[in-house]
Amino acid sequence: MGIFSRLTDIINSNVNGILDRAEDPEKIIRLIIQEMEETLVEVRATAAHSIAEKKEIQRSLSRYENAQAEWARKAEVALAKDREDLAKAALGEKAKLADTAAALKAEIDALDEALSRNQDDIVKLQDKLREAKAKQKSIAARHETASSRLRVRRQLYDGKIEDAFARFETMEKRLDATEGEVEAFDLGRTRSLKDEIAELETESAVEEELAALKARLAKRRGSKD
């Protein structure tokens, strides 16, 4: 069953409204486009049939108009020969052809009107079809974006990812433990004789440098005085 029941339904349709109510917008927009394209083909086929019919009627009309001219000529010939009766009869035939020609002209006018409506319908259908196809591209883009985001979410919340982070955390804890063991070896260690003497030497060097610095400062002050 189609979404639209007739041509006016398509022309007066609100594509956004239809999609808002749809449970599966992607499927609905495909059906809308398909039905619009099929309707457009039908309208163009109808227009083509009307054009062909109009051409056929125009050919018939041309024959009737030529026949009218011929009966008018015959009426003139009869009248020139003083055959008023024949001239009158010829004009009667011409009048019959004129009535038929008038009916054909009316048919052509009706076909022109129908073709004009077909033209308007085709333009409106094409506008609606462009609108629907634009919506289809928009929906496809949104669907792709949503699918990509969903894939990311699934990866982020995948148990494998959590397991990997858990393994990293376990590894870090092991490294902390190893580093702790190394640092523990240095705790409570007694300094060696070599270390103590080196410390004394460092302190002596610092004291000697400090004494030399004081001497230089004192000498500068003395020279200023």
C-alpha cells in the first residue's frame, strides 16, 4: 500500500510531518521517493498521451478546415453558374464541417488546459521529489553519524576495554610493589666509614670556603674605611 493515495496527496504532502511520525524514517523516505518517481512517470505519460491526441485532432481540424474552404469554392462556382440551389447546398455542407471543426477546437482547448495542469503538476512533483531526496541525504548522514557514535560507545563500554585497563592497573601495582622493594632496601641502612669521612670532608671544604669568603668581605670593608 502506498503512502499517498493520489497526486494531490503528494503535492500537498508535508514530508517532515510524515517522517516525524514514522518509526523507520529511512524506509519511509525511500517509499516516498519511489512513489513520487512512479507518479511523475505516470503524469508525464499522461501528458505525452495528451500531446499525441492533440496533434491528431489538429490534423483532423486541418482537414475539416480545408474541406470547408473547398465547399466555399464550390458554392462560388455554383453561384457563378446561376445555380443558387447548389450554392446553398454547398454552404450547408460547409456549415456542417464548421460545426465539427468547432467541436475539435473545443477538444484542443480542453487538452491545452489539461496539459497546462500536467505541467504544473510535474513542476510541483519535481519540487517535492527534490525535497524528499534532500531529506534522504540528511537522514543518511544522520544515520551514519549515529552509527559511528554507537560504535564508539560500544567500544568504550566493551568489556574487553575494561579488562585491558584492569590489566594496566594490575601492572602498575606490580611496578609500585617492585619500586617499593627497591626503596625498602635503602631504609635503615648504616652509613659506612667511607660515607662518614666523605661527609666530614665535604663539611670541611664548605667551612674553609665560608672562612675565605668572610676574609675577603672584611678586607673590602677595611679598604673602604
